[in-house]
Amino acid sequence: MSLDQTNVVDAIGVDDATGELVLTITDHLEWTVRVDEHLLLLQEKLKSYLRFVESGEMLEVYPDAKGRAVLIDVVCKYPPSQLASGFYNQVAKIVDGAGIKLQHRLFSAD
């Protein structure tokens, strides 16, 4: 799965340490070219994830999610640009209002 498949949840699981349900977005795109297109894809992907949670589809697909806090984890291949970091911060505040956490991080093979 990847960022360009905006209507697909890339990965879903439970964090053993926190008990949170983690929905992962894999972002393989660079931030040096076509930044507007990259942001649009990311926005569409995030909207799909929010619909997945808020519509109840998440519980149908993954019944173990019931009663768990939800974290959307964006795993990036490349460091985000300044514009992207601002976007992440803004979106995190919005989804937090819906009771969902958002984080972004660089992929680490460790």
C-alpha cells in the first residue's frame, strides 16, 4: 500500500505497549518536487482514515478495536518539508478534537 492509494488503509494493528489501535499510512514520496500534489494525496488519505474510523467500518473490519484509542501513524521515507510539518501540526489539532491522535515520523529500519 502507499500514499497514492488514498482509499486504502495501509496497515492496522494494536500497539502492545499502549493498547492503542494504530492505523499506519506509508508515505514514500519526496517533499522536494510536486509538494502541492503530495499534500493533496496526504489530505485525501487522512480523510479516508477518518471516514474509516468515524463510519464504524473500523469495528467491522477489526473488532478488536472496540474501546481502544486510535492513533494514525504516518511513516515517511523522506523528512517532511517545513510546509509539510506545518500541515501535520494543523491536522493533528483537528483530529485530536475527534479523539484521534496523529503522529508522523521517519521510517527507521531499526
